[in-house]
Amino acid sequence: MVNPGGKADSPPAPKHRIVRGERRDAKNARIEWARLKTASPGGLVFAPPLIGGSCAQQLHLLRWTGWLGFDVLSFNYSGHGRSSGKFSLGNSLQNTLTMASGIDRRTQDGNARLVGFAGCYAAMPLLFAAKRLAEPFERIVLVNPLIDLKPFAVLRSFLSYYKSLVANGAAKRNVAHVLKQYTDFLFPHIDKDKETFGVLKRRRTCLRKVLFDFFLFDPLKGVVLADTPVLCLYASDDRVLRAHSNRREHRRHYESEIRRVCPRARFHPVESDHFFSAPRIRRMARDTIASFLSASFEG
């Protein structure tokens, strides 16, 4: 996940305060949220979290947008933090829809613009909610987005990873050990063990429903955002997202898949790994996003 607001390569954030609260969905389940408020916001960035992440992560990541006049709003999926219930992929979509539908731009934000931001998995809940709410976002920014669930592609990716271990003489006979290596490869910056994945506890996960959704659920089936301009930044040398294709065909196939859902997408491939690790790359990503957001409000 890109970090365009990293400490080493971004200006200090403008003065702000954090407001926290909760929202109840149609079933009276609690969704914890947090908002980074600047003194005179001219817009709001709505940023769904990552699986295993928290709303604080998104506020920290996007705090630099305060210089562009934006507040930032994020929340915790079911099973995360103080949000009630258990996590499942389906619940994450409904959580996002509930939070997005609760943004009353007329009474809370005056004439403020509403922008969506999502990276990796969070793109699916964001695009799902945007379609259900008749495209309320003036602009959407996606970073290395995932727009479908492909279990067989993940299986191929794991087998490819295992073959590379065998070729390098690093493979272990213990399958559990290899699986751990593979998950560390996919999620290198997330603390995880048998009971936790980031801030998500296993006991707060509906494993049966997660597996059912993973194999049988198509969250963006029929979703097309015909009117919303979208900026899509993605790493061209991304071994994580390239699970479904080899490097040569990755760019063409990936852009085609995104454009199927977001026909007004403009693409900005980045010569980087999945996590935009280099400070130079993070600065470039931040500047590209800032230009896109600023241009959208001209005139």
C-alpha cells in the first residue's frame, strides 16, 4: 500500500484535530469512525480501511491532504477495533455503504467536495458503495486496487512462489512454514499469527462466511461508474497484483479490468514494488494525487 504521506518525505500536516464517533447500521450494529478535521475544510476524503487495519491508519496516510483543504474520514470494519460484529467480506461492503450514505454534505460540509480514496482490497467496498449511492464522489483515487476475488489466481500465485523457493533451494517440506512465508510475502508490514491479522482477531472473524465469499462472491458484478473520474496508480513491477498474469501482459490486462468498472479511469503506472517503498516514489505518488484532486476543483 502506497504511503504518500510518509514522515521522511512530506511537509508537516496543517493544524487539525481528530473527532471520533460511531454510527449504527440498519441492524443496529456499531461502526466506529474517526475524522481528521482541519480548520476550514473545503472537501472530504472518504477512505475505507484495509483488512486488518484501522481507521487511524488511513488518517495518518492521508493527513497531507489537509494542505489541499480536505478533512479525512475513515472507519473500522466489523470485527475491527470498537466496531461490533464479526468481519466478513460481505460485511465490509455493507459497513462502507452505511458510512458513505451517512455523509450529509448539505448539513455537515456545506459546499464541500466529496472524494473517495482506496487502496488494494478497500477499492471493492468503495466502488460498491459508490454505485449503490448513485456515484456521489466527484473524484475517486485508487492505489493498486483489487476489483475482484480470484481464488484460482491466488492458488497459481502460491504455486509459482513455491516453485521459486524450490528453484533457489529454499523450500521447506513443512507446508505450514511455506504458507507463512507466502503470507509474509503478500503482507510484509502486518503483524500476524494464528490468532491475529493486524488489529483483526480470529475470534472476531466469520471464517466460514469469508471462505464462502472468497470463492463464490463477486462484489462488483454489474458495477460500472459511468460518470466518476478515477485516478488509478499501480505498481508496474508488482508481484502481488500480478497473481493473475505474467509481467508482460500484466499492464494491459490490469488496466482493462479496472476500466471495465471505471470507464473514466486514467492510469498512472509506477516503476515500483507493490508498497511504493522508495521515498522518491511516494513523493511522486503524492504529487500525482494532489494534481488530480486540485484539477478536479478548478473553475
